[in-house]
Amino acid sequence: MREFVVVAHAAPTEPGFSLDDLAGAGRMDLLCRAVSAAVFTSHGIREAVRVHLVVQDAVTITVDSDRLRNARPDERSIAGLLNAGLAATADAIGHQPADAAPGVTTRTHGLAPTLAALDAPVYALHEAGTPIDEVAVPADVAFVLSDHRDFDEAERATVDGVASETVRLSPTVLHTDHAITVAHHWLDTDGYTRF
């Protein structure tokens, strides 16, 4: 299982954001692109991938590729799923998830409980990390990365408390969705050794 945890600082925690202005809705466009990069392939859906969007350390929306149905890779369609995820927060009780749509669940908790529940070793993605080719990253892994803002001090401490290591994917700072694509490519090719 590959998991991606994206810390979202400005996205809304309530449903009803405009599908016509995703960038103006706390950069929901960025989160939609992250989900698309993590879950979709050309004409298909990746197996065994989960994306956890931690919104303002209060709500976590999880997209599970193995359970996802009737989903399309365009931003507007994904935004509709995330809007449904936010609408389901009223049904989420404590750490019990609420089903928003097939493959989309919502929990009313933030970063620390999300990281604690991961099924794989955690690696932080950050431009200040060790180059990924110098680290033995397992095939089953959970990557944690931030949206368009850097981790704040509390988030960094939380991530550092569980991460095996902080790694970087490129000498160039990448967008969140691009980092997810590069991470997939790294793992798909066994570190660029198999094509």
C-alpha cells in the first residue's frame, strides 16, 4: 500500500465551496490535483493507494483507490468528491469514519491521529531532505507532504516524531501533485532502475 498524507492549510472544513473557483476556495485545486496524481493513471485507477487530506488539522478526507467508484480525474469531479467528504463530517464520530462516497471517507481528526493510523513506514517529503536515491525507501510507504505552504513548527514536530526520514525527490522544489507523481515513478521503477 502506498499512502500520501497532504497537509492542507487553507482548504475549507465546511462543504459548499464553489466548484467554479477551486483556487479561491483555499487552494482546493491543489488538493484535487494531488488526489488525481496519487490515484489515477491513463485510463485507469492505481491499486493499493490511499490519499489522506488533512484539512486545517481538523478534518481528514481519505480517498482509497481500491474502493473508489465512478470517479473521474478532472479537478471539478474530484472537488465534488471532496465536497461530499466535507459534508460527511457531521456523521463522523470521534475516530470513526463517515462514508461520503465509494472510496471516500471522512474523519474529524487532524495530523497526529492520521499519521498514527498509517499502515506503512512514514517518510516526509521536503526540499531540505536527504536525496531519495540515498535512502532505502520501502515499496509499502506513506509519504507526508504539505500543500503550497510549508509545515509550521507544530506540524514539523509531529511529522518528525513519526517519520523514518525526510527525503527530497528533486534538486528543484516541486508542486505537491508533481512530487506525488515523481514518488510514484520512483517506486514504479525501483529507483529508476527498471522500465
